Amino acid sequence: MADQTRSETRLAALRGAMDAEGVDLLALGPGPHMKWLLGFQPHGDERLLLLLVTQEGAAFAMPALEADSAGQHTDLPMHGWTDDQGPGAALDAALAAVGGQGAAEVALDEAMRADFALALLGRLPGAAHRFTESTLGRLRMKKDEGERAALKASALAADEAMRRAFAAIRVGMTEAELGQVIKQGFAEQGASLEFCIVGAGGNGAFPHHQTGETRIKRGDAIVIDIGARLGGMPSDITRMAVVGEKPEGFDEIHAIVDGAVEAAMAAARPGVPARAVDAAARDYIASKGYGELFLHRTGHGLGIEVHEPPYLTGAAETVLEEGMVFSIEPGIYQQGRFGLRLEEIVYLTAEGPVRFSELPRDAVVVEG
């Protein structure tokens, strides 16, 4: 009943956003948008499966193979089709059921299959189309109390997995072996690993290093960027470890990156464009002479997906709002030496961002 009530509330909010934006019809394929709206997503493959929403109604064009299973999670009407029939008649019936045949402005799930989108648009000649950023996407960016609680619990599990990683680091172990410690640390808390970046020494200078068979040695700075899913929500955190003596200049770079985190957090306020947060971190690093070594955006949203809007880039037009959740993760990457990234996931309040993690950002020095 709670899931049904939440779904009805979100559907009403979606219709309000569609009305405000002049969107007549919104179409979703299986994926994160549908999961957010309904609390589940049917199995998706190459068979056309669309949820159509208008002010008049909501209905599925649904492969018959999936209807019984999906019907356990929703009472929305389903217009089914079989492999020998093809999806055309079901899609037409779903459009008619929601009064969408004359839609002039259509919002499309940006993650749906292109053939699904083209099948729909082919039935709406002359309709303008856009993606969901201003409607469902904007609603998803603002997390409710339940989502925030789940994100907090997931973040605390990541804190514990990070502590276990620090405790396990030994000279001679491979990045992959440390990754297994992290995976097990999550599993013992009931969380399933989403990703694990362990970048030792020079590998840390590759922001998306593929954890591998490089062996950890004394003097290595190690980037540890990890996340797992707990209670349906992911975590994402990056911290640094050093084995024995710190590399030359490490403390200076760490202080600069930490200062960039603080600068970005100070800039993040409701009403501020996301690009201003990116600029705060980037300008701080540039002022210290390392601007060209900050290779990526400052942050991304976190929710049902590990990477979702809002994106904190130099070109981001999104205006931050209370309730949004996003990462702040500047870095400096010195090829052939080491990389250094620090990442917080924050929830935006009227007073500014609040961290989910309870781990300090200090580098942990281990003897190994």
C-alpha cells in the first residue's frame, strides 16, 4: 500500500510538471525513470514496452510475456501484444486509451531504446519532442525523506567498507585483491558492489582506472573509489591511502583537493546554477597552479542511479534546489606519479550541503 500511495503521489506530481511545461504526452521505457515513478520496472529487452502518461490517464503497451509479472506490481492498464502479432496495434490502443493521439509536445525517456521512441513518434506526425529533464527528470533530482534515509544507510555501509580496505592494505597485494576485500565488506552488510576503483601509484592518475593486477608497494598513494547498492540505493565515496612514506608533494596536493571540496560546498546553495559549484572547485585548483590536472566535472547526482542529474559541469544550466543529492569530487592527476581525488555525497538544504559520509577526508597512512 505504501508503494502504491507513493506511486500515485509521484504520478500526480509528474502530471503537474507536464502541465507546467506544456507536455501533452510522456513516454517511458523500462529503466530508472519507470522504477522511480512506479516502484518497479518490468523486464526490458528488444520487445516494445512503453508506459504512456497524459493528463487523462496512464497505460502500458506491454509484451504479453511480461504482463502477468508486471501486473503483480501495478494496476495500470496493459495493452498486450504477442510475438506473432507485433506491437503496432497495442501501441495504438495504449495511445488511444490515454488520449495521446493528438499530442503536440512529447517528452521521451532519454534512456529508452531508439526503436521504441521512433515507433511512438511515427504515430504522432508533427509532434515536437524533448527529453524528460524539465518534468520527470526534475522531480527525480529532489529526494524525499525515504530516499535520503536509504542513501544515508548506503553511505554508512560504504564508510565501513572503506575502513576495512584501509585495514587490509599490505605491500605486495594486488589492486584486485584489495577490491575483493571491499566487495566482501559490502556483502557482509547486505550491500551488492556497484563499482570499485583501486588505483595504486601511477594508476591513480587515471580517473576511471580498471582495478587490476598491479601490486601495491611502499610509497604508493592509492585512490579508492567505491560504491554499492543497499536498500535499493547506491553509495559513492573516494578516499586516499598511502603505504609507508608519502610521495613527494602528496600533502600539498591533498590539501589543495580538500580545499576545492570545501570551496564547492561553500558555493552549493539553492538557487545557484550547478556550473557555479564546478567553477568554485576548478578555480580553487587553478589558483594553486594545477588547473590543467583537474580532468573531469566536479560532480553528479546520485539516486536510483549512481550517475544521474544534476551534473556539476562548467556548462551545467541546472539551478540547484533544496532536496537535491550530488557528489563533490575534485581531483588532481599527475601522470606517472599519482592521482588524488576526494569525494563527498551531499544533500542540499536551505543552509547548504550536508554530507552523508561520516569518514574524514584525511589520507590514511598504512605501514603495509
